[in-house]
Amino acid sequence: MMERIRAGWKMTHWPLMGADGLPHASLPQVEGKTLFETIEQSGLPDSETYIVWRGQQTFALLNVFPYTNGHLMILPTKPVESILDLDPEIHAELWESVRAGTQAVTDAFHPHGINVGLNLGEAGGGSQPEHLHVHIVPRWNADTNFMTTIAEVRVLPMTLVDSWQRLRDNWPS
């Protein structure tokens, strides 16, 4: 019988730990606001919420449960469910921000490749379908190793705050 290794801290909000096992900002859900609005409007320092960059109508946020170190999300400040719901000005800033985020990830982590994508709607894989967000995920050759494929565990060699700092330091001006 094969032994399973579990990563219990990945359970949502238990015990308010991020993927690195360290606490992340504990924010109560604000009625009428999405999770990402709550984070962006919290008033907490960006170092606690892992907001990497703020634009006029978009922002970049480090995923606290990343697939790999440097897993970044770009979001419009105002929540929309679909890319079809974006007005042209926000659409333009969003995609310019995705480009800047991709550059920051490239410069900060030197990955072999990058996945950029959207999960629209719950059926499309969106965990927060009410607030569109674009994932930027750095990838390395052979980064899906036995820990992920067999043991259902991700190994992250860097803390979230270290990833956050690298991305901030490498965000294009």
C-alpha cells in the first residue's frame, strides 16, 4: 500500500495559512463585495495582502495557494464575471498589466515557460467566478514531479513574501 503525504494547510482558510505555511491577511468577507475587492480595499499594507502592483483600474495579486512560486493574478478593480463585460479602457489596461506581469515573472523567476489564462465561470474552473482574474503561472521543465502527480503535494521552495518581493522588485516601471 502506498503512503499518501497530505498538505493539510491547503484547506481554505484553515488555519489562515498560505501555501508556504505562513499566515496571510485574515480578512472577513465584506457583504456585497468579492474576495478580491475585500483584499484590494482592505487598507492593509500590500506586503500583507500580497498586492504586487496597483494601476488605475487593475491590480496584480500574488496567489496565496500558487501552483508554483510567482503565481500571479491580474484583476480589474471593479469585478466582472466575463472578459465580455469589460469596457474597452479597462480591457486595454488589463492586457497591458498582463504583459507587465509576464515581464515581472520572467525577470524575477527566469522560468522555462509561462501559462497565462482565464477560468471563466464555475464550470470553466473559476474558484472566484464573480471576479475575473488572469493567471500568470511560471513553469519549469519537469516542474510537475512525483510530489504533485503521485503524492498530491506541491513543493514551493520560496515563501510567499519572498515571491511577492521579487515580483515587486521586477515590476516594469
